[in-house]
Amino acid sequence: MNLLFKALADPTRRRILQLLRRGDLTAGEIADQFPISRPSISHHLNLLKQAGLVQDERRGQHIVYSLNTTVFQEVLTWLAGLMAMEEKENGDG
Amino acid sequence: MNLLFKALADPTRRRILQLLRRGDLTAGEIADQFPISRPSISHHLNLLKQAGLVQDERRGQHIVYSLNTTVFQEVLTWLAGLMAMEEKENGDG
């Protein structure tokens, strides 16, 4: 969870996730969308991968990145849990 | 969003949020639940407050903390948006 929220606490990494929601991309295709160096993009992709938010897969000469929606679902469930308890509060003793 | 995810990237702060979902608490009541110093708890509460995840309110001699579910809702909406687009992907050209 720590890695996960740390990975989300950066605007470039959140923007990468938003690009990937439209479809899988190579590191090069992702880098083309940003005015920052390829090594920086690689660093961001690695952090997203360590957090489990993206996965990579070799296709021919390229490494293709995609969103790992399972992990998003876990965060959603955790956040929704916090809010649900808050609403239930009056019903319990 | 950066502050928000940074605030969530710490187990003590996530645990504080989980305590608060059961009801409002003073800093002292929160501190009693952790084997760490009160100044540390104050620091964590300040970060949660800066991120908008909790709000504080003076009641008599005490400052009482509560969850700010509006901000949780914003994170939920953002995450759900990422996942929804992923599912819609096949329908667009």
C-alpha cells in the first residue's frame, strides 16, 4: 500500500496511468508524450511497476506497458470501506 | 492530489483514518492507540489535514478530528474513471 500511494503521488506517473487507460503503450510511445528524458520515464515506469499499478510484457523487440486494474480495484475497495463505515456509524451502538 | 497520495502512503496515517471512520476523536485519543510519541501523531494529523483527508474542530478544550469524506470521494472518482475507460476501450475506434 505504501509503494502504491507513493507511486500515485506524482503528476507524471498519474498522467502515464491516464495514457495507458486508452490502450497499451511502449516506453517510447509514453516518453513521446512528455517533455522529459527517457531515463526519467523509465524511472517512473519502474516505480509504477513496483507498485503493481502497471505490468510490462515483451512483444517482439518492444516492452509494452498496460494498466493492472486488479490493484486499482484494491485501492477502490479500501477507500470505499473507509467511507461505508462512516455512513453506517449511526446504526451501531 | 500529490499531497493526498503522499498522506496515504504511510501505515500510521492510514490507521488513523481507519480509527476515525468509527467516529470523531481528539489527538489524545488517537495517540493512545499508537506506541509513538504525541508530537509524531500531531505531525501525522497535520499531514492528513493538509491533504484534506481529515478536518479538525475545536470543542471546548479539545480539538476533535473527523474524516473528510468529500476528498475520499474525489479519489474514488479519479480511480473509478481510470478503470471505466479501460473497460470502454473496445467500443471506441
